[in-house]
Amino acid sequence: MKKLFLLSIALGAGIFAQAQSSKNYRLTVVAEGNFGTPNGDVFRVLRQNQATTVQGPLYKNANSTTNSIDVLQDFDFWQTKAVICGKGAQPLKFAVVNYPAMDTVFTVTSGLGGLQRCGMVSDHKAYILGANSSVVKYVNIDNHTITDVSDPGGNFASGVHSMIGYNATMYVANGTKVVKIDTVTQATTGSIVTGLTGINTMVKDTANQCLWLLGKSGATNALVKIEVNNNNTVSAPILLTGFSNAKLLRVGPNKLYFVSGSGFYVYDLSTQTVPTAPVYTTPFTGFSVMYDRSFTVDPASGDFAYSTAGAYVAPGLFEIIDGTNYTKIDSGAVTGAAIPNELFLTTWPGGPSWDTTSLPHLYAQCSITLTAPTATKGTSTVTGTTTQMTYNTQGNHTIEWKYVSGTDSITQTQLLTIADTIAPVANTAQLADLRVNCPYTLTPPTATDNCLGLVTGTTDSLTFTVAGTYTLTWKYTDGAGNITTQQQSLVVSCGTSIREIPELLTSVYPNPANTELVIELKAADNYHINIMNALGQAVLNRPEHGNKIQLDVTHLQEGMYWLRIQNSKGLMSTRKIIIRH
């Protein structure tokens, strides 16, 4: 519950209008809200390429609820899940949500009472502690169940400050000790004696595989390290000489940050030197500056952020400070965020803003090789890249161009449509009328397509064994469904005798034939030889050259066949032959 007096703020609202650095950042702001309202929620301030947006209230918007959380006391997330703890008078006390979307997985509105602390060890397991309670509860996120953690040694007392999951253990800062919970058996396995007379903050240092504690050794603030991968070995207290009210310990790149009064201090782990002067001093005044845990450090960059709750009404105010030169990156107001009590920060390099030109919708008939577009960043021209530069598949395609400048990048989408709308063109404008003897097999005409190239015509039947006059419709189809048709007249004559063209065929022997059939012709030419059985099925079909042709017929079954010979001018002769083995 919050005091209701007003606080003076040293700087006016005008200071929050302009960013001081080009760095990009994502600041997650947990706002406690006002008792009984309920308006506690999570907000996100995002700056990308000098454009800043405030998103939230995230929980209320994601779940389309009328209210947010009544006194949002604690919040934690792990990969794809997050947990929210409420302490106010409203029924909703606990929620598990998908992260970062913030839509509900399940909620609890009865049986818990007000909650003080929560922590996660994975996106499947969380732990909560009620206000003024000494019972830690285990939350099975997958099964939506909540049960008490077994504490056979009586390790817990009220006043839990921090819960941190590390490996398969949940570490709980409790008074002057740290209690361990086995996250498999859901039972305490003892406590770690810290050597401190009180713990203010416990933080995880993944890079150094340890936990750091900030508390007191006598009247002086001190740091203690717990080596989690070395049997939880506890270091001797590192005295912060000159400090008696240090708080809010945070981890940076091989540095520890803490707050004392209105100053931010850095303890360098490589030199182990106790700081004597702040690296930055807040311009804000009042009791609501860095309220609760509203100070955070990006462990990768060392940049840090803090907030003030102002007069304990929305909006909350924040500053983000560069962890290298300790100059301001940005400052602003979080619209709708009443009483920020916890922050999470990620920063990454920025730079001049990107400038891109809208990309046109591309169209092609068959295929296309793309030309890479360009974007500008400041005075630099950046050429886009994509995964595929040539397309030849019909249909719609979405191309994602990526522009990279150092560690910064943007993407841009372009649409491409490949649609073949041109039908094949017949290679012979007018097909000749045909007058032939039966049986007769057609030679399909061809067309040229703009995409496929040569296209062979199709019709209902290629072989004719019945006399008559036929109108053939040849169809040329490309792969895109475009069709051209062409008609041809065919007259087929069938009789008991075979009409020969004397100037083409001289003799065929022996007839009947056993193993070889000899064809003698009057002139040497390019010929096409076709032998069909009595059903009109082709059993031999091949080109030959010369004026004497020898055919191997050992593979033909005994019976009657039709021999057809066609020269390069299209003249044909047919002869009935007998095969007898």
C-alpha cells in the first residue's frame, strides 16, 4: 500500500521529449498500480531506430479484461512463460501468461490471499510466497496446479526478499540465510549461512556461475558470493567501506551495480575496488525514486535504467543510462504506468535511421532474376540481400529483403507475381489436308510457347484404322493452362488391296518373312518405316536412309502386319506382310 503524499520532481516534463543517444532499447516496466483500482500491469517501452513506442497495459489488452491487477506486487518470466502476483483486495491474485504476448494460461482467484513474491526456475515451474506467510508454494505450469513446498527442516520464515532459479534449485533469500528448494522433489534441502546480518538483494551472475548477495556485516554494507557450481561455497564478506544504506544490487559485465542515496555505484569485479564516488546521480528527488526494485541493469551492455513513481499516480518516469560513459541514453514517461516497482532492460547499438523506398509489385510471364534494392542509413547506401534471386515458378511470391549495417538491420517486403498469360503459337499456320490409306498414325504438329519452348500437339486419337473423313482438333497446352487449338482435315481410305506409289516402293521380300525383311526402293532418301499389327498398334517405328532397307523381324509374332513407308516428301506406300517363324 502506498503513501498518498505528493513528491516534488526536480526536472520538468520537457526533459523527456528528446532522446540523448542513438542506442536502441526495450524497457519492460512492471507497474504496481493503486490499491483497489485495480490498475497494476506490465508496460513495454521500445525504441528502434530512434522511433519510440509505449505498449500497454499488456495484460489487460492481451486478455481483453476490464481491469488489470490490484497491486501487482511481483513479476517474473522465463523464456515463453511469465507469472504475475497480486496483493490487493480484488479476487485475482495470481496469473500464468504466455510471454511476451501476456495472454492468460491460467489464473487463481481464491485460496491464496495476497501474494508477496514469485520466481521461476523454468517455463514449466514457478514458486510463490504469500504476504506475511512462511509457506512457499510450487506452481506446476503444465498441470495448472499449486501445492506447498515441503519444508521438513523448518527453514522458512516470513520476509522472503528474492527467489532465483539456478540449475535445478530455487534459491530463496530469507532473513540472513538462503534456503534451497529441490525443484524435482519440491522440498527444501537446507539453508546456506551467508555471514550477513541481513540480506537486501540477491542476484544471479551467470557469467561467473554464482549468486551475489548485498546486505550488512555489522553496520557496514557487504557483498557475499555463493558459488553454485562449487557446492554452494560462500565467500567471506566483501566490505563496502563507507556504505551503510546500499541497496538494489544488480549484475553487469564483470561489474556489480548498487544504489546508495541518490547515487549509482559500480564495483569492478576485476579490480575488486570499492567505489568512492557515484558514476551517476539521479536528478529526481523524493521517496518514490527507485521505489521497491525499480532499478535494473542490462547484464550484456552494462546500461542501466531506473524509475520514479512520482506522486504514486500514472505516469511513471524513467531514465536509461549508458553503462560505459554514464551519459543519458533516454528518459521519458510511461503512459498509464502507476507506481513502477520493477524493471527489465535490454539495449543494443543504434545509429542513423534507415531510409527505404517503397518497393513495387513485380510481374513476370515465365521467370525473373531480381535486382537488389538499396536503402540508406545516414550517408551510407546498403544493398539488400535475400535468399533467392531467380524465380521461375508460377504464382505469387513474397520476397523479404534484408539490409545490414554493422550490427543493425531492417527488412522490407516485396511482392512478385509470375503469371504466364501467353498461349503457344502453332509452328505451321495452316495444317495441310491429309488423304491416307488405313491404318494410319498421325505425326503430331508442334507449337512454340514463350515459357516452355517446343509444345507437341495432342488430339483424341493418333491412329486410324477405319475409313472416313475426320476433322482433327490439335491442342497445344502450356504449363500455365493457356491453350491454342488448330484444325486439320483427314480422309482415310481402307480397301482389300493396298494402293502403292510406284515411284516409291519397288519390292518387299521375302513375304512371308522369318527373320529378316528386305525393302528395296527406287531412290535413296530419308524414310520413315512403320509396321502395325492387325489391331492398328505400331510394333516397329523408326527412321531409315538409303534405297535398300533390312529389318530384323525375329521379335515379331507370327501373323499379318501392315508395312508403311514414307519418304521425305510425305509420299507413302503400304504393303501387307506375313511373319512366319
